[in-house]
Amino acid sequence: MKPIMDAHIHLDMYKQKEQETILQEMESYKVEALIAVSYSLLSCKRNLELHKMDPRIKVAYGHHPEQDLPSRKNQEELERFLLSNSGTMVAIGEIGLPYYNMQKTNPSLSLDPYVHFLERMIVIASQIKKPVVLHAVYDHAPIVCDLLEKHNSKQAHFHWFKGDAKTVERMIENGYHVSFTPDCLYEPEIQELIQRYPIEQMMVETDGPWGFKGPFANQMTHPKMIHAVIEQIATLKKLPVDDVYQQIYLNTKMFYAL
């Protein structure tokens, strides 16, 4: 095993004992850092406390799009939190658009308010010179690319991305990063994306506590799973595994200015 970083994990959503287990085992599994993304303003505040407790927890503040938008008052409070705590965070995220909510729960949901809120987050990220961590898949990814291009925002991390070939090429050309989860061991769609995407623009993640299938079925999602992701990327890209470890580690370190 070589040093790794989990580029996207909802650490605050684990039970306390699970959090303790992950933090206690990080050194054993050569996990140097966790990019702990936020789900809401409350989640932001929890992640700030986790960061204060353990500096290996690098935090991103945002509002996950697969839920109701914050009220106007709460949006203003979130913006104040972002600006006043910019020194403690490595990125704004998780932010994006509610693709799965619209597909599975609420097809009539208006996208416009989500786009407006996302654009505001991208503008703030540009102002404070922080990257953005994005939940943007399939039909919604081109909309997000439009916003990033509009504001000349290059530091974009599309986590657990899925989308069409045209959008993938656009993202590659713009220099956006994507990250891969343990599902790359059994999902052909993700394996195809790995083969297509430049390794210089890749990171690896768990998106924990989200669970996985295949060899990880019925297991608590743990950053140690990233080692299997690295090995799979090496196999699919036909590259030496040590080279993949080093490149992805450097990608993550440089992107998040760690």
C-alpha cells in the first residue's frame, strides 16, 4: 500500500463509533487525509468541529442538491458561514443539481432555483479562490459546465461522475477532475470512463457512508477500499500500480492545495 487520500467522504454522517474507527485506522491503511464534504449548514458546522479535532480531516462546506433548497434566510446564513470560515476549508461542496430527486421522486421539480443557488456558490468559490466539489450527472452535467465556463471556474471536481461522451470530452478539455469510487470494480459504465479520462485529472473517493456491492457488499464503507480502486484503475489503464498511486496522490494534493 502507498499513501492515499479519500477525495470525497461524508464523515459527519457516520455514527460516532464508525468515525472513531476510521480515524484510528487511517495510519494503518496509509490514508493521509479525508476530504469531508458537507450536506447542509448543520453538516458544515459538524465538519468544522471534526476538522478542529483532527487536522487530517480537510473540510468542504456546501449544501447537497438532492434535497430541498435552503430558505432565503438559510442561504444567507450559509453564505456568511462560507465567507467567515474560508480559512478552514479546502473547497465549497457538495453542491450541484438534483438529478436523482427529479428522476425518482419529483419529476416536476423546477430546476431554475437550484441553478441559481449553484451559480451563487460558484461565484463565492471564485471570490475566495476555492475549488468546487460537484454533484452533477447525466443531463445536468452540461448545465453545470455552462456555469463553470460562464465564470471561468477551472477548479472543479465532479465526484462519482456519470455522463455522455460529449460532456466527458468537454470536461477533459476544461481540465476538470473526476473521482472514482469502489463501484469501479463492478460497474462497466464507470470502467469505461476510467479508460477514457486522463489519469492526470483523476482522484479516488468512497462517498461514505454510501454502501457498495460486489466485493464490498454488507461492509461499512471505509477509506481503505480506495486501495482496490487504485489497483483497478491501474489494471484498466494498463499502468504500473505504483505510478497510479503517485499520480492520483499528487492530483489530490495539488487540487486541494494540501
